[in-house]
Amino acid sequence: MTQIMRSALAGWSMEGVTVGVRLILRTVPHAASAVVAASGLVAALKSSVPVAPKSAVRALRDVLIGVQLSVEFGCYELIRWYVRVAPRNRRTAVDRNLLLCPPGGGNIGDQAMVESFIANSTRGVSLIVRSRNDFAIDPRWIDSECEVVEMPDLLYGSGFRQLRAAWRFIRELHGYSTFSVIGADIMDGAYNVRASARRAYLAGLAASIVGDARVIGFSWNGTSNVVARTALKYASRRGAVLCIRDSVSYDRARRDGLSSLRLVSDSAFALPEQRTRSATSPYCDLVKKIEERPYVIVNASGLVARNRDQVSDYSALVEMLEGLGYLVVLVPHVIRSSGDDLAACRAIFDDSTGSAPVLVETVFSPFEIRSLCARAVFVVTGRMHLGVLALSAAVPPVVVATQGKVEGLMAMFGIESLMLTPDSDFGRQLLESVREVLRNRPDYVSAVSGVLPSVVGQARLNFDGL
């Protein structure tokens, strides 16, 4: 604790102290319960916070992360103070928007949100990315509307390399008019606690430097991590606007004590019609191959495939749809080493003996995916943003709910009956939901079409003033 306080005070600011103390106070009680639980003395001491063994491990992990981040954030305050009193260290001021991008790297949903931000900004945009290869930015946007800034260690680095990236970020930040973070499903700590907390703290730091800082279009699950939650509370107190992308997440965030909330919808809904980029050859070849038949787009999530075997369930779906005269197009939405949809879709393709689905083996652009959805009868997807792109084309999707982020999306359109949970009953749910769409497709199309204009309007609120 002494070292934490010293690091924070070194920044000549009480902000580092405040956040460090809050992180410690919020996590230490859980750690104490975890230690007691691990020693088997919970019952004897009649603890009011019983913790299961797995919860004990998570609580102890959160304490260690909280301590590390409180020291790290104290160093950020020192850097901020130094850059403020030494103007020569700042970037030359420009009237541009600075965007901290999501991971990308073969994720069509991340690509859609970044492209939507660029298209809806009235200023030029600078993108902070891990690597230039993470996003396929139209070359005609580069240098005119968009520039790319590589900072691989800002969110995922450690030690000196991470602090060096923070130094560079704070120097850059002083030259911009606004700062935004694409929140998506990566703010509540479900995937990476450190990266979630860093995104939040950087948003709060930016609010004190440039004034206009926001977290764009994110969902909030019902079991957010205490460290990520504390960092996001700090960001909102410092002036960052938190744009929540559905009413279910909005209510959860309010219950968790978050403030400065703005109810919006997912930023990908504001993706405009294609402006410059022409369709790729693989996409054109696919359209020629399938345009003569009614088809259904089917996606299997590589993330879901980590935890359960879904091949037989999807193979039964393929067989049923082909028996009804539909062509099945297997479309991966994320192609990368972690949670690879292509591997999940290929497993279904290989298992579909006697059937003839079409397997897409490349990453299409968001514009191409939305166009492909527009021609489909309906969509079945394990990825939320494929559902968003389908809904953008007024096509009803059957969506597998993961990470607590799908409930609000489906409620927005009044189609909660088309949401699935990846449990032991998944196969039955899948077939029943598809039959439901086939029976009542005109009603679902009408419901989606009626709500879509207001949802698009809400999505544009993410970019108000940018």
C-alpha cells in the first residue's frame, strides 16, 4: 500500500491515490473471504460472504491485478503532470478525433465498428491499433480522413514497455480534439480484466485533458469484474460519457453504480452504404454461385466451440434446411487463432455427409456481409455482430447469446424468441427457433423493419459532436 501511495503522489495528483485506494478497498474484502474459504474456516467463522474455490482464485487474482493497476495508474498521473508542465513534450494540436480500436485482426464486427466511426466522424480520425494489419482500412481513406498509429503495448503490454506506450499516448492525446474508445463487449472484464480497466482509465484520463472523451457502444453483463467496474466508475466521474448500446445493459450499469450514461445502439448500425470500396473477387464469385437459389446464412462461433461440441446440432440444421429446399452458406465471422469460426464452420461442413453446404473461407468486409445478409432468407449466428449486420439489412437472425450481450439487442427489436443459449438443450432450441422463423418470417421482417430506423438513429448518438 505504501508503494501504491508513493507512486500516486509522485504524479502531484490525488486522482491516482483515489483510484488506487478504491481498487484496493473494492477487492480486498473479496480476497479476505477467498482466503477464509480456502482454509475451510468459512463455516466456523460464519462468514457473510461465502466463496467457492473457483471464486476464491478469481478474487485473489483481482486483488493482484488491482494492486498492479493502481501503481500503473499512479504512473499515468505522473506522466500527465509532466507533459502538462512541459509543453514541448506534447503533440502539435490538430482538429482530429483519436480512437482506441478494439482488437480486430480478422473480426468482422470490430471492422464494422471502426469503419462506422470513420464514416460518421466530421473530423479526420487517428486510429490507435496493436498492428496495422488488424484492420483493412480503405487506402483512399488513409492520409485524407484516417491515419493509423501503432501502440501494441498500450493495452496488452507490461512493465516498462507498457509505461513507455502510456507516455507516448499521453503526449499524443494533448494534440487531439476528442478521444473515444470502442467498448463493444470488452469493458466489463469478461475477456481481459487488465485491458478493460486500462481502456476505462485512459478514457477518464482523456476527459481531463481534451474534455470530450467517451466509450462508444458497449454492453454490460450482469457479473462485471470489480476491477473493470471500479476503473469505469473513475472514468465517468472524471467526465467520460459511457454510451451503452441496449436498455438491458443500461439497467445493469445503473445498478452497478455507473454514471454519465447515454443510451444508444450498437455503432455498427450507423454503418452507411458503401462509399468507395469495390467488392472483392471471392465475394463476387460467391454471389454468382448462390444467387439462383434461396439461401440461409449459418455461422458457428469458435468461442462457443471451445466449451461444447456443436457440430451434430448444426449438421442436423443443415440437413433440415436442405430438405426444405434451402442452400446453406456457412460464413465465419471471426477468423483468427483465438476463437476461430472458420475451424468451427469447417467441422460442420466436413460432417455434413449427404448435404451440400457452401463454405466461405475468407473474411469479407462488413459491407459485403450486410449485402449477403440482405439476399438471405434469414441468418443463424453464434456471433452478435453478424446478427447486427443482418438486422441492418432488415433480415431476422437467430442468435446464440454469449457474455450477456445479446439479450438487449434482441429485446430492442422485440424478437427475444429467436435468442438461443449454448447449453445442453441447444440442438432442440436451434431447430425450434429456425422453424419459428420459417413459419412467421413476414411478421419478423415487419417487426425488424419497423424498429430499424429508430435503432439507426440511436446508433448515430454514439458520434454526436465528433
